[in-house]
Amino acid sequence: MDLHLRFDDSLRTVLSAGTATGFGASAAWRQLVDLMGRGRIGTDDAVLARLRMLRPEVPVGVRAASARALAFARPPASLVALFAEDELMVAAPVLRAVELDAGEWPELMARLTPPCRAVLRGRRDLPAEAVRALESFGSVDFTLVDHRPAVAAPEIVPAAPAVPRAPLSPSPFMALGDIARSLPLVAEALRQAEQPPANDVTAGTVAGDGDGDGEPSFAISDIVARIDAFRREHPTPAAVPAVEPPTGFRFLTDAAGVIRWVDGVGRAGLVGVALARPGQQGMVKVDAGIAASLRRRARFIDLRLEVEGAGDAAGSWRVAGMPDFDRATGRFTGFAGTARRPFRHESAAPVEPRRSAASDSLRQLVHELRTPANAVAGFSELIAAELIGPVPETYRERAEQIGRQAADLIAAIDDLDTAARLESSALDLRASSVALRPLIERVAADLATLIATRGAVLELDVDDVLIAADDRAVERVVARLLATLVAATVPGERIGIRTDADGPVATIVIDRPGALGDLVGNALFSLDDLGEEAGGPLLGAGFTLRLVRNLAAEMGGSLTVATDCLTLCLPAVQDHVMEQASSELR
């Protein structure tokens, strides 16, 4: 029997909780702000009074965190005004994103302080009523008010010291003119200016001595002449025209895949790079797919090449190459290739080495989502395992279902975090030796429930191959790719998984499900979802495959799509491959 529970006493529960300790006050503050911000309770004076009473007991960090949480809700105007009464670091997150009705803005503006209104002046999405309310304050917000007590002006006693001294002041503030006159250099200049020149009658002279105030005389025409002479002697340098960075280059390799000729960019960092050896080579990182194409003497296109440094060749490139053969003998002579800058959707990281605001915001959102998701998963495990006491069978089943859904949500959050780190070049990969066979068998065992649900069959033909890459990244790539393809199978369909190690490149070939057979080329990476089928990726099949492709490229590999299979190329441990080959020869 299904049990439907409704909680309509949220406010009474929160108000009845103890707030004598700092933890209790912080918990009550968070809960009241959350309930009011989401509109679950009214914004009456009693609740606002309780928040004002709790505010001194709640640390400013907790208040700032609750303010950031309100930025994604639509809090009432009275709650916004309460936060505006707080410190600026607490009020600013709410004021930067709050949305109110047009009639509520003028009343709120009157209750804000000048710093809070300054936060609103930086917004460009305010309604016309709010803009007019801000403009009504005029220059009041930009005036610095001196709250010091008035001091009677000191009596000026005529004196002629060699160096004028700054008058004593009853406050720590001094006029800039007094400070300047106290400098020895300025004092000497004033002393010389007080001595009238021999010919003081000029058309451009402003005489200050004749009005009885003791101020010196200055020749404006002399100052203008000095400025003109300085400009003639120091002309403004001509602006250096900006040099457009190169958008592509051409290259040629020899039969061994070593770059011998480059045109379009500086060749110092590229000539001598062996494209047949994937991974890092000095300041150049070669895609594993390029090496695989070179060994097969096959054409390649849109594979990645990373160049470090500060030259015009630095950055990310997408390269394509065509094999060249001698017409007389048919002997392979090398590759002729071109390179271009990647398009925005192709890059695993920005072309310019800077972090984008969007990726930083996404990483912050991921951080805010991971904590409650982990808490839900942990409590569901406690209930399902009956660690906090006996639980009825119905609730235990529901707890297990919540745990599975929370695990899927955490996996999606981790994928978002990985994508954000790739976007901001903040992904930390540590090369290690990863055994491919036990990894694939472990991933297949984890997907046993999904495989049984879909009614599919996995056929493993996996060799003992070692991958030279980060173990966590390799497991994520294999698990996400295999789960996406299994979720697209139909009952009775067989998916074959084969591995091979050819020199420095290891390949994982996975059969393509029939449901994805109609998608040609890169259309598979634009797939939104797999319909209503059970077990599909939470973020969509296209997003997951793009993540696998970009993460594989970050490790020096690639993901290519053929009509009947998907091929994942990753750098292999060459010593292990050579030892395996030598043992087979013996």
C-alpha cells in the first residue's frame, strides 16, 4: 500500500527547535530563509523578527551562504530588505540577482544604503521602474559625508619660515594643499616664485601679489610654451599595428612520420616532431589517432595537436593529413598535412589560456549540488542497511531506489565537474600504468544490472594491454562509453568489445548498436537522448560521448565513429607491448 505523507507544519517545526547554541541558531536561520525564499511560508512580521533576533548568533559565513542560495530563487521584497540590512558581503549576492515586481522596487530603494544601491547600479537587467528609482537619488549616493565635529578655523599668524610646515589638525585628515606645501621641493619652488622677475609685465601673467593674499605670480604663457616644447622633443610614438595570429599552417613528414617542413607558422617548435609517437614530445603533444593513421598509411582528419610556448604556433590545432607515395616505385614517402585552429565546440579547452566565467560558475554550481546529493545517498544507505534501526520492507525498497537514483545523480554531477575542468584547463591528470583487461571486466560487472534490463549480451575479446594514462580518467572514459552504448541496445543484441595494441597506441573497438546505425558521422555527438529507454545517460547520449571524446583527447587519445563500431585510441605502455611481443616470439 502506498503511503502519501504531507508536511504542512514546517514553520511550527522550525520555530519549536532549540536555538540556544550557535549550531541551532544557524540551522534555524537556514531553514527559515529557505522556506521564505521558496514561498512555502508567509513573510509576516513574526518570522522577520525571529530572523533579526537570530542574526547576531549566526556567523557571517552562514548568512552569506544562505544569501547565495537565494540568488537562484525569487525571494519576497521584505526578505530582500532584511538581507540588505546586513553586511555588504551578505547583501550583495541577493541584490545582484533578485527579481521583484515593478511596484516593489521604489519602496525597496528607499530602505537601501548607498553601498547596496551601488550594487544595483552595476546590473543591466533592472526594470524601468527600478532604474528611475535609482536615478531619483541623483548624486546623493556619490557624496562623501564628513561626520567629524566642526572645528573653528585657526588664527593665521604671518610668518616667513624657510620651509612652510603643515598646520596641526585635531583630526587625522589633512588637506592635500597643506601636505604639498610641506614638501621641501614645493617649498623651495614657492620661495623662488615669491621673488618677482625683472620683467613681470606680460600679457599672459596672473598677478596674485596685488590682491593682498600673498600668493605668487605665474606666467601661463610660459607654461604653455614649455608644454609645446616638450611635445616637440618627445613626439608620441606611432601605434604598432596588431599582428593577427595565424589560423593555419601546412606541413610535410618523411616516411617515419617526422615533420620536416612547415609553412605558415614558426617552424622551430614543430620540425623534428615524430607524429608516429603519441603523447608529450618536448613542447608538442601528439594525438594517438595520428600515430595510428601513420602506421596504417591512412588518411586522418580533425585530430588534435597541442603546442606549448609563446610563439605563433602555440595553442591547440586540428590537423588533417594525406599519405603520399612515389609514383615511380609506389614507396610511401610521408604525409602532407594541414592544421587549423579548433572551432569552439571541438576544443576540450579554450584556445586562449584563460578561465571563462561560465566554467567557473558551473564548477561552483557543481560544488553546491554534490554535498546534498552525497548526503541523500548516505542516508539512503543507512536506511537500506538498517544501521539506525529496523525498517519496514517498503521503506527499505524505497531507500534502495533513492540510493540508485542518487548514485546516477552523483555520476552526472561528476561528469559536469569534469567538463567544467576541461573547459577551464583545470583538469589534473597523472600518468600511470592501467591494466585494460581487468578494467573492462570490472566495468562490465558494474553494468550487469543495466545489461540484464536491456536484455543485451556483451562479448569480450580483451588482451592484456597496459594504458599509459590517468587511471581515474581511463575508467571514466570506458565506463561512460560502454554504458551509453549498452543503453541503446535492444533485447537479444550482442555488443562486441575488442582490444589491440599496435606499437605505442592501444585501441578499444566497441560494436555500434543498431538503434544508432542511422546517425552518420559526427551526428552521434549531437544526439540529445535515447528516448524513454531505461538506463540512458542522465545528461544525454550526445553530452556523454562528447565528454568521452574530449577526455580521451586530453590524455593524448581519440574517439572515432565508423558505420559499425566506435574506436577509442589511448596511449599504451610501450615497454609492456615490446615485452609481450618478444615473449610471443619465444
